[in-house]
Amino acid sequence: MINNIGSIPDTASSTGTSMTEKIFRKEVDYTQLLKDHMEEMREKIANNDIEEKIPIGASSMSVKEWQKLMTAFDKAEETIHAEIKERSEKLALEKAKEQSENSVIDTNFLL
């Protein structure tokens, strides 16, 4: 059986490329990729739509994107603070009510 391994036909050898090379080779046209990027940059320059990107961790954000994120974060934070304040006020009222009910002296035992 080991002797027959050499007789297995390589279907890709007729084209000059092995099957492994076809699988792992990436068909990328880097020239076209570069042209597309250059065209995109030309359009941005023409429209004055260029913003500086600031690296933040593994990503980067423009100033507008950062402002939008911070505005959304601030709104969420304000909502959370309002809910916490409301809950703490409600608990304080319940506790005060409970203490006032418990502080009433039962005078029935004196009779």
C-alpha cells in the first residue's frame, strides 16, 4: 500500500500550481486596492472631509466620533444617576415611615 502512494494523481499539477498553493494563495489585486484608497482620499480632500484619527486602545476615532460617544455616555450616566437618586430617596422615605410607625408608643398596656 505504501508503494501506491506515489501513483496518486495530482489534479493540480497539470496547471502548474499545486492544490495547496491554490487553497492558500490569496487573489488580491494590490494595485487596484491602492487606486481605490487613493480615489477615496481624493474625494475626502475635495469635500474637505478629512478628520484626524486619534488612536484609542486597539482602534482609533475622529474628534466627531469621540464627541458622539461621550455625549451618549454622558446621557446614559445622567439617567443612571437620576435612577439611583430616585431609589435612594424612596428608600429613605420608606425607612423614615417605618421608624415613625415603630416609634408610636403603645399606651394600651397602661390601662
